[in-house]
Amino acid sequence: MKEKRHSPLNRVLGQLDHLDETNLQNLINRLAQERALFEGIFNTVREGILVVSREGVVEYTNSEGMKIVGLKDSDIGTAILWKWLPDLAPVIDMDGEEPEFAEQASVNREIEMTYPDHRFVRVYMVPFEGFEDMDPHFVVILSDITKEVMSTEEKIESEKVSSIFLLAAGVAHELGNPLNSLTIHLQLMQRQLDQIEDKKVRSKMERSLTICLGEVERQDGIITHFLEAIRPSPPDFRDTNLTEVLESVLQVQEQELQNSKVTVEMEIGDEAPIIAGDMNQMKQVFFNIIKNAREAMQEGGTLQIQTRSDDDYFYVVIADTGQGIDKEDLASVFQPYYSTKDSGSGLGLMIVNRILRDHGGQVGIDSKPGVGTVISLKFPKKHRRVRLLPQT
């Protein structure tokens, strides 16, 4: 067992009786300077450093520790660490009336915090070998690893999406080959129709062949559009008026919206929403969102579209009065192949999110079951996009 050291302060206090007023003042000044020096050093460290008692009371923290945990000056000496970081509970002795840290407890783990900000933190806690006149304490070091975790998650998501793209492209290719074969044989059958003398039979076969050729062509178009939608291609940035794109998409879906008894209301802001964007990708964004909204309003409803702007961004808000999305599903709607519809592909909103990212924008979604869903799209203005470009 290691011998505990005597506190320097305790040794100094033992000599106070032998100091005159001048030396005492000099000692006080020196102690104040040393304290300020150590405070300055601790406050420049990027990790949060906390000293906690055996009962978990935070008795000291540097400025980064206060920032990470969300403490105020008035909390020092009263705040219980395990109440602020609940994931530390497994290392706390919960048997007594007042929870206490186990005497030899040490922790090294990653935790997710939601207060005061959403972040990921690595916690390293070890017993503090203090002085003989001190109760057992612990040093807790908090490292903010949010960027590292998010970067890893983005990489995993990117790899997952890439694998889906490859799989989808392969499936589309395999479907395309038999469709081409069907088209060739249907065309051969069509050429031999002239040899059929019975006009009634020939007319019936012509009609059937026309339907078959039309369906094959439609399936081929679906595959083509699907590949265009999921294939990650760089945007062709040009001046793009979002209002004009919206009107174009609404015109294409006009008949389906009418058949679904959906009323469209548009409110256009004072400033024309002209961005540096890829028109075809913007059409894909609005088509997917409006299609989802229409399918959510099975018994009719209202589709509200609003554009507005501030100094740096244009906003497009699309709201429906459909069935809404449960909060359990809301966090997963941008994940590939996740759909709340039985017949949904689960790729629509994932594609929307990817396109918005490529344009330097953001997509948000708010929903309430039985009330409806609001999709918010945020696009940087052209001057803002220039400032956001990475330096080379």
C-alpha cells in the first residue's frame, strides 16, 4: 500500500505561526499566483477535467468540463455527477441511502449525451491518490469525440448506400436483359401479323401486342428512371428557379393529385428562389416529396407549399394533411430501404437527403400521426455557396 502524501497546504498552515506579516502576505500572493497559473493551464486543455468526491459531488471542473456537462459556477460543490451523466450509474454503489462511487472504480467508455448538446463523449475516470487529509476522490476526464463518431457513422452510411447502389444496378441490369429480349420477340410477332388473313383475329392480336409492347416500354422506363435516381452523380450546377421546378413537377402530377382529391395551395415569397443547382435533381427531390404527400392523403387533403428566404438561404416548406409518421419511425425515414408504406421502396427520402447534401442544403421533417407531415428544405443562396466552397 502506497503512503499518502501530506498536503502542501497543510504543511504551509503548520508554519503560519512562524511567519511575520510581510512573509505571510508574500506567501498568500504566491499561492494566488500558483492557483491562477494552474487554473489557466487546466482551462486551456481541450478535455474536460473534473474532480469528484466518493459521493459523486463535483468539487472542481475546468471550463471545458463545465461546457461539456452543462454546469454553472453555482453547481460546483453541489452537483452530483451521476445525475448529469446517467451512463456512469453502473459504477456507482446504489446500496446506500446516498449513492457512492465504488472505492476502486475506474471507467473508460464512450457515452452519448443529449444535454446540454447532443454529443458523444469518452469518459475516463480513475481513483485519485490524494493526500492523507483528503477523503477518496476521483478524476474524470471527458473528451468530446462527436466529430470522430459522426465521421465514422457517415463513412458506414456511405458504404451502406454504395452497396445498395451496386445491388440495385445489378438487379436493374438483370431485369433489363429479358425486357430487351421480350421487345425483340414482340417486334418479330408484330411483323408476322400481316400474314394472318382473318382481320378479326389480326386486330385482336395487334391490340394485345400493342399492350405488351407498351408495358415492356413502361417497365424499361421505370428501370431507367430508377437508375438515374439512385446513381450518385455530381450536380450540374446552373441557375435554377425552384418555383419553376415546383410548378413543372406539379403539372406532371396534376392528374394524380386530382384523382386523389388533393388540393394544392402555393405561397411564393417576395424573392425568386434562384439557386445554383441541378434542375433534374431538384425535380427528383420535389417529385419524391409530393408523391409521398399524395400517397399519405388517401382520402383527399391539402398540400401546402411555401417558399421564403432570409439573408443567406432559401426555404421550401411542403406540408400535407395526411396520416403522419409515428415518432418511432421518424428517426429512420432517411435510411435506405426504410419505408412506412407496404409498397414503398424506402429510397425516396434517402435520395432527397443525398441531393440536398450535394447542394449544400439540409432537409428536415416534422410529423404528427393523424395531423400530417411537414418537409422543410433549406438551400444556400449563390453568394452563400461561394463562401462555403472548400479552399484548395
